[in-house]
Amino acid sequence: MSGLASIRRRFHVLLALRFVPTGLSVTVFVLLMRDRGLSLAEIGVGTAAQGIVMLFLELPSGGLADALGRKPVLLLAGGVWLAASALVLAAGNVALLAVAFSLQGVFRALDSGPLQAWFVDEAFLDDPGVEVERELARSDVVICAAIGVGAIAGSVIVRSNGWFGLDPLVAPLVLGMLIQVVGLVAVGALMHERRPSAGVRAMRASVAAVPHVVRDGVRLIRASRLLTALVVAELLWGFGMVAFEVFFPARLAEVSGGTDDAAGLVGVSVAAAWVLSALGAAVAPMLVRRVGAGWAACSLRLAHGGSVAAMGIAAGPVGLVVAYLANYSAHGATAPVHYGMVHRAVDSGVRATVVSANSLASQFGGAVSGIALGVLADRTSISTAMIVAAVVLAAAAPLYLVGSGSLEPGGVTEVVDPTAASGVGGQLARRVGD
């Protein structure tokens, strides 16, 4: 097996173990909270704690991964995730839910960039000519498949009235925690970085270097119209995601007759959606080659917004599920295009920091919309909140055309930011399109 194939295989195993628990929780989380008496607005307030925590930790955690290493940060993230999941199991009010999602925010801040950055760095070391969009598309297929498997498993557990005497809405979360433990062990066993060994002194120096890495990453983003536009697009993307990630189960219960009927449909719908998301990710590189990354992302974002609007106006479960499936097809295709643009605009020195900045923008958008759209849904209707989210999603489309021509074949230019020419990442030339 070639070096790149081995790296890819390990990356995919780690991704699968990371995202199967997500599929298990997607199936039941909103329905469980609603079953415990929380409104959509209360769920939004509780889950918004995740985004608020990430405002303070996202960029420093990305810089920590760049300076100290991806593996130690991911091991720490896995431990925090287990603690957050345990609190979600116990949450029955807004306060405890907020504490759980505060820890979830710590986990997401630590987890958002290192694994992908590790793979990209190792892949480029093995093959400098690797087609990063194709590799990210493959990884998105794995993510989608893992979430789909988790969702189906969660639906089966709910329909079988739970396992081992557990509440049917709780059992999928317990299974997810067990898989998290396996994933934590796998990170320790499968993730190897080609970095010099570091003693205590070197570790302290790496931690002390975090502010410099963060500062260089922020300067790089501010100096590039392309990276700034991508971060803003991610912000709007994060705002709109609440409509289909959080509101879909409640909207399905609204049009299908109740929570019991919705619980039976959510798992199958989520699994099918992520299969289509995987297909969307698989065809994304072909779309990029045909029309270019900027126009591909722009058109996909418009389709994304249109599908969310269709979810808002659907009058029955069939129309809602069809719109949901179309939504995830566009969602899955957009991700490798977006992050392919991000990765081609930066190099290894600040890659995890810039990826974390994108995740930060997404989480902030989600935190704001979780509260705002939750309140709007409770005071008006879920449909109204979905249509607002659709408009925001579509508004991100033209941002992908800002400076994207420099990423097309023959259009990449070497730009050195003199203000970032010192520090951890500043010695590297930046491929930035302005």
C-alpha cells in the first residue's frame, strides 16, 4: 500500500469513528429535548452556548494544533466530547443543556481543524501534486456514510423501543458514547505525525508560539479578499444550517401528525440525505473542473438556499423530505469546494488556524441563528424561520466569486504579506487571490 493510500485509509477510519455518533444523535436529540418539555427557543438558547464558547477558543485551539501537534489536541478533544455527551444525557432544562453545549463548544473548537489539517499536511508531504479537492470529496463521502449509518442505527433503536431497558430516545446517545471511546483509542493508534519529538521545554515553546500562529493566520485572512469572503460565506452558511439540522425533526412532526410518526421517519430521512450528500461530494470535483471553484460554489449555494425555502413551504411529509434530500445534496457538494478553496489559499504553517477560523464563523452564525430563528419559530412558525434561513444561505453565493480566479489553473499567484513575514507561519509564501 502506498504512503498516500495508507494515510487516506487511516484518515477515513478516524472520520468514520468521529461521525457515526453524530448520526446517532441527529436522529433523536431535538425530539428528546422536546419530549423533556423544552421549546425550540429554549433548545436554541441552550445549544448557542457551543458557539459562544467557540468564539473564545476556536482560533487559539487551531493555533495550538499548528504549534503543538494535531494528535495531542485531538486526544484532548475526545475526552471533552465524552464529558459533554454525558451531560446531554442528563439535560432536562436550559441551564444544564447550556453547560453540556459549553463543553461541546470546547470539543468542537479543539476538533474542528486538526484532523483535516493533519491529513492535508501528510498528503502533501507524500505527494505535493495531490488533488486536494478530490481527497476532501472522498473524506466527505466517508463522513456522509458514517452519519447515515448512525442515523439508520438510531432509527432502528427507536423503533425497537430501546435496548437494555434504556429509553428509546436515550439509547442511541449511549451507543454514540461507546463509539466515541473507540475513536479516542483509534486516534492514539492510527494518527502519526512526521514531526520531531518534543520534550517538556519544546512543548512549552510550542504552546507559547500559539499567539504568533493565530496572529499570522488572522493577518493572512484580513489581507486576502478571497479568504475574507470565504469566512463570511461560512458565517452565513452556519446561520442557515440551523434550519435543516435542528428544525427538520420538529417540522416533520408538524406535517406528519406527531412526534411518534416523526421519530420513525427522521432516521431514514437523515440516512438518505447523507447518502445524497456523499454523492454530491463525489461529483463536486467534476463540477469544479468544468466551471471553476468559484462558480461551482456560487451555484451550489443558490441551490442550497432554494431547497431550504422549499422545506419551509412544503405542505406535507413527502414534499418536506424531498426538499430535505435536495438540500443535503447541495450541502454535501459545497463542502469540498469551499474547503478546497480554503486549503489552496494557505500553506501548512497556518492551515489549521485558517480552517478553525472558518469553523468559528460557522459556529458563530449557528449560535446567533439558534437563538434568533428559535424565537422566530416559536412566535411565528417554523416555516417562517426556514424561509429566513434560506435567504441568508443564498446571500452567501456571490462571495465565492471574490478573488476566486486566482485559484483556477494558471491563476494562482505567490503573494507574501510583509506584515506576516515573521513568527511561526510568516516565513512561508502565501497563495492568496486578491
